[in-house]
Amino acid sequence: AFDETVPAAEKTDLVQGAELDPTLIDQVAIAAKQAGAVITIIDVNDNENGTATAGIETQLGDQVATGTVDFVAEDGVWKLSKNNACGIVAAAQLQTPACP
């Protein structure tokens, strides 16, 4: 999602609800780049119910935090959950119709 070389149209399929605001993914990517955020996926666990949880490490400057993000399977594609996507939007202080 943060790769600027991947067109937004391709990224839309990777985030639940992104079709409501196709430009949102690039806005988040720009905000992450401006903040110097580096996100590393540590592990992925299939919850065997159409969801998966990934352990992540987020680095902002010299601060490192760990956490998790959730993915959902929709139409055979794993997507970042809308809840996690909207959390990123809120952290980036962006507004979108995709996250009322």
C-alpha cells in the first residue's frame, strides 16, 4: 500500500472499503512517507475464519512499536480490514467518506 510505484487502482483491491475513496490509499502512503514510517510484518496467522492477523513493527524516527493488523478475505483476495485502514487514516489525520 505504501509503494508509490504501484498504481492506486491496484491498491484499491487490497483494502476493505477502499472503493469508497480510491485516492485514500495514496494519501495514506504520502502521509506515511512524510512521517518517515517504516512498517515491517513480523508474522501472519490465519485465523481459519476468513480473517488473518499480522504482527507488525512500526518505526517512526527512532521510536519502534509493535502491534497487529487484521486482514479479511473478500472474493478470494486478502484485504487490510476496514477497521485497521480507518485507524491508519485517523493517525494520519486524514478524512474520507470510506471512514465515517
